[in-house]
Amino acid sequence: MEGGGSDEVGKRDLQNKVRNNDPSMRLRELIGKSQILNGFMRVECDGANTVYASCKSCAVLVKYSCESGTSGLKRHTCKAKSENQSKITSFVKRKLPVGVKTRITNTIVGMCSQDLRPFAMVEGQGFKSVAQELLNIGSRYGGTILAEDLLPSARTVSRHVEEYDRIKTLVVEELKQEFGIQSMDNVFVTDNGSNVVAAFKDYVRLSCAGHNLNLVLKYVFDHLEEDNPLHSGVIKLLKDCKTLVSHFKKAGLQKELDQTLKQAIETRWNSRLLMLQSINNALKSGKLHKILLHRRELRFLNNIHSELLEDLIQLLQPFDEATRHLSTDKTPTLHLVLPSKATLLRGLLIQDEDSAVVTELKGKLGQAVELKFKIHLYHKVATALSPCLRSFLRKTLNPQEYEEVINTLAALMTTGPEERVRVREEEEEGTPPEAGPAGTTEVPHIHNFFSSCVEEERQDSGGEEEMASGRQLVLQYMLQNNPKMTRGQSLLCVWQEMSGGLVPVAKKLLAIPATSTPSERSFSVAGRLIEERRTSLDPDNVNALLFLHSNIK
């Protein structure tokens, strides 16, 4: 049929066959770079291509072939668009009848049981997006559409997933150009396992800040001594809390609580805190006491002292908050490692009102933070790249350390990726800064957790007259008032609006994560993706799905 579709009679015949779903006709997705192709389907008759494409909205045939290009598609005026203009009633939110939500819930129960899907899938953003799109289509085209006519086949979905490989390739190329990924001077963030450290001995390697914080807590609580009266109460409390949670799980009592008790798991960061918080909340609600009283099992609460429980929670909360801030994967985090350490140490300063147990634990935690929470030179340099943390950096570092940061920034400005001098991996300990003066203010992109590290910038005078241009620019940046952080502005936006030799340095360093959590999340997602019933999933599709999971909005 190729070449013979110019006849108007032939076109009308094809049009009728398409609208009547004639078995000889087939519609296929158009593949190409132009966005206009997304609105049309290629028309095949008896297995051969025609010179027409069918509009997805109004099903009108429009001339399209390799020779004619997309000009005909662009000229097409879709009748469905004008006929389906939004009416004013579509902007008025209608109240649903009582039974509608019940019917939907029962239908979803049927779906979960028939297709063996988890109940939680209805809370997923992907499911909600599909449901909303189906509602929009139903509102536009009426209730005569059958679901099987609208929903794609598994093969069609797979084919569309494969198309994202092209997008991924473009993203990788852009990252190579912008950030120099896959170059020899990449920085790797890993845990402190001896095998991992050995594997990256020839590269710049930063310790995962999240693992370091976990090591701090593990080191302290694993080294408490039974024969020490200040330690024994804490050991017994943690042991009794674990016993209580295990009892509730084994006895099937979790469902009687508003919020279930959480179990402490060694490999899960801050799970000890989650356990203590869940028990504390249950105690305050009265539900825990009521359940155990009814079962005559109050012995499980006899050794759980509420005051010590709350003291432990207050001690552990800052570590959890620091971990969460450092483990995000959508915003820069490397510049927050040094402020996190300083904030934790400040919070561990002993106060007059502290009990003997709290004083003992604060001392041990402070020593462990100094010993286990590793600070690399790149952490200090990244902190310098946050305008609202420059004053904090000057006060925190000694003159030699501060000079090293200046020289490193200047060196990174003046050398290319391949020529860049490797920064030695000496994981120095950062000293805690003194308490900031009155007038400390919060800058929008820095959370309250770090507010004590943020101060109003002051204009400082001085500077050497005969300095290399790179060093001069770094010193000017470190001493200047601008750029100002406006409300709601992120650190990335600040550097996108700046120019000069420090911009590529900021892009490179601030792209380094503070923790290895993002990559570990990807491994977890991969484990859920390649389950027992999906072992034959194509590797390219696995790759594409992981990419989409991390990047789709």
C-alpha cells in the first residue's frame, strides 16, 4: 500500500476501517525524536505500512511517511481538542456519594487478592498517578470506554520502558560534561570495611558519614560494663525494652496498639532510638499499661524507668537527625558533614542539670564522635562552598587547616580533572567550634539542626597584595558578603547563578554525597525488583526501571 495512499477514495476506505476496528488494520507507536510523533500512531494495513498516521485523540488519518516528514502532522487541527474543552463545571470539586469509595475499596481488595499484590500499592505515587489519569480520561471521553481498550499490554509497557535507555544515555553524557563522571579523579564514598578500604586505596575515598555515626553509637553501647552502676541501668533498660517488643510480636498484641512497637536491629541505623520512642509513646498513651494489666503481665514494665527512657531518647535524637540530613539524595550534603559533627559535640556538652548517667553517656559519646566521625579535607572544602557556613568554618578550623582549604580550592580551580593533584586521604578530626554569639540566625536552606553553625556574614578587610590569581579569587569569595541566600533558595541555585573559576569546583564537590545511602537504596530497590517470580526480567529492563525509579517525578 505504500505510495498508493494519495487516492482520496483509498484514504476514506482506510479511515473507515480504522474507526470500525477492522482486523486488517493495525496501529503502532511512532518512534522518533520529534514530540509531535507522540500524538499519532502509524497505520498498517494487511501487515504493510501505509502513508498515513492516525491521530490518537480524534482517529483522523494524516499523511505521514519518511518522505513527507512531520509537516502534515503539525498542520493537523485535532477536533477532539476543541470538542473536549474544559467546562467550568470541571473546576468545581464534587462531593462523592458515600458508597463510591466503598465500591472502590472493595474493587481494590479484589485486585490485591486476584493479582496477589500488596495492600500498600494503593498508597504508591505511581498507582495514584495512573488512577488520576484514568479519571481524567473518563471525564473527557465519557463512560463508554472499556478498560481493556485503554490499558496497554505487558509488551507495550516493556517497549516503552526500553525507550528510556536513550534518555539515560543522554543523562550520562551530560553528567560527563558537567561533572566529569567516569574520570580517574572521581571521589568514592564507602563504609569503613577493611576490604572496601583496600579496594579503593588508589582513589580518593571518603568514609560514609552515616556509617560513622552508626559506629559511634555501636561503639558506646557495645562497650557499656555490667559491673559499672552507671552503665548497668542502661544495659538493663535496653534489654528489657527488647524483651517487651519481642513479647508483643510473638503474642500478636501489636494490633491492639495505635502504633506498633519497633524492634531494634543491629544492621539498621538508629533502630535502637525507634524502639525506645515507640515504647515511650505507647507508655504515654496508656495503651501499653492497659494491655499488660489485662493480661496480668505488668512484669514486662517493672524495670522500664520512664525518666531514663526519655533521657536516652534525647541523647540519641540528634544522631538520628544528623543521619537523615546527611542521607538525602536530592540535595547536596557533603558541606553538612563538618557542621553535623560540630553540632553533635555541642549537644554533648555536659550541663549542670544532667544526671550522673547522662553525664557518663555524654562523655563517652563525645569521645566516640571525636574518634569515629571521620572528617576529610574535602568535607572542609565543601563547607567553604556554602556561603552561610564560611564564618563557621573560619572559627572551627585552626589557621593551618583553614590555609589548607584555601590552597585546595585554588588548586582545584587551576588544574583540569586529569591533571588535578590527588588530595591525600588523611581523615583529620575537626575540632568543635565555640558557641556562636547572640544574633545567630537561620538561613533557609540550612535546617534548624545546624542553626548554631550559621551566622550573618560580615565584611572582612585584608588580603595579600601579591597572590596568585586563583588564590586571590578564593580569598575574595571567602571574605565577601555576597552571594546572599534568599528565602527558599537552595545551595545549588546559588552556584548556578554565579560565574568564575569556583563554579566547576562547586559542581564537582557538591555532587559528592555525604553517605553511601543513595547507592544502598538502589541495591535495596534492585532486590525488590528482581524477586523470585521475576528472575527472567530482561537486564536492560531492570536497568531502565532502576533509572526511572530514581529519577521519575
